[in-house]
Amino acid sequence: MIVPLLHQWTKANALFKPPVINQCRTIELKLTKLWHKAVETSLGKGNLARKNEFLHTLDTLFDILTCKCSIQLCSESNCSHSGKRENNSHIDCGCPREKKIPVLELEFIKAQRTKAEGQGSMQMGSIDYSETKKQIANAKKREQIREREQKKKMKSEEAIQREEELCQDVYHFFDSSSDEQEATSDDSSKEPSEPLPKKMKYNTRNISNIALASIRHHAGLREAAEIATAAWIDAGLISREDVSLVARAL
């Protein structure tokens, strides 16, 4: 029952599909409610006013558009553009862009909503194949743009997640290094039972901020070490004999 209805709407305009029109479930509920009213009226239930109201709806548009904003013709508002453009209607619509009625169909929808006794100022004709082809192409283009933006967003989120994971690894590494250095300092006050391994005698320094910056800007170990060394020498924190400290820290 709903398929012929949707076909008739898309025949009028290829853009008449959700969310411009109601979702299928909402349309089914509207049809079911209308059918129950028809059954009650045929059985003589309800008063005369209710019966006349239902009979009047039979000649009006079964409106499944999401947008219910009022449409006004240029001729009704004494618009200066009346008869000078393809679309001779106005709408003050606050609906989201994806739910708006196509501008090309405003005058047609106005005529369908206000028609009386099954007749309106505009009637549905045959399919405009050139316009339909153009609308389908535009809709496909918008969908491709939306998919590209979604993929771009996903890649950006993945890059941020990888950077956060790298930062956590760096923090963990330097926290572990600090713990090892503290343990070495505590043990240095005691008489060692045997010589310490050579690698534990390295006098490295904590340069976690430099390491994070090098990761963020994709700098190599040598580049980061050279920049850090030059900065420390200029600041007078180390001498040229201590340059190996930075390299070992990285």
C-alpha cells in the first residue's frame, strides 16, 4: 500500500524521499489512521460534522512532507517578482536544510494543499526526465561529498588516537626511567657487592616534552637530538662535552 504512494511522490520530484518526506513507519501510521476513519464513516459512526470533515479530506493532498511551513504565492503578497521567475512562491521555513521542500515544487505543493473537490491550479503531468536526471546527479554528488567528509573525519580521529597512544607510551617510558634512576641513586649510597652494568651508569636527562614535540611533528631521533642539544648549549645548561646526554635520552 505504501509503495504506490511513494512512487507517486517521487514521480513528482526525485527529491521527495526521507527526510524531505516522512519515514516509512510514520507514513504507515498515517495511512492506518485514515483507513480507520474511513471504516468508521462507512459504518455511520460519529456525528455529521465529523463525517463531512472526513469527506473533505478525501479531496485534499495526503501530505507526507516533513515541512509543514506555510507557502505563499507571489500573487498573494503583491511580490515584485510575480511572473518574472520560474518559481512564483515564497516560504518562511525554519526546518533543517535536509528537510526543506524543493524550491522548484513550492508552487505545486501550495496548489495541492489548497485544492478543492479534487481539482487544483496545478496538476501532475508526465515525468520531466531532464530535471529528474539532474536531481539524481546532484543527490549522488552530495552523497559522495558526505562520504568523503565522513572518511576524512574518521582518519583525523584515528590520527589523534595514535598520537595519544604514542604520548602515553612516552610518558610511561620516562616514568619508568625516573623510577630506575631513583632506585640507582638509593643503591649508590650502599657499597655495591659487584660492579654495576655499564648501561646503568648512563647519566640521561628527562626530556619528555622534547620527545612529545618530535613525535607530534614527525621529527627523527637525530633531528630532535640535535635541536635539543643546540638549545641546551645556548641556554648554558650543558657544555659541548655533555652533548651525548641528549642522544642517550632519546
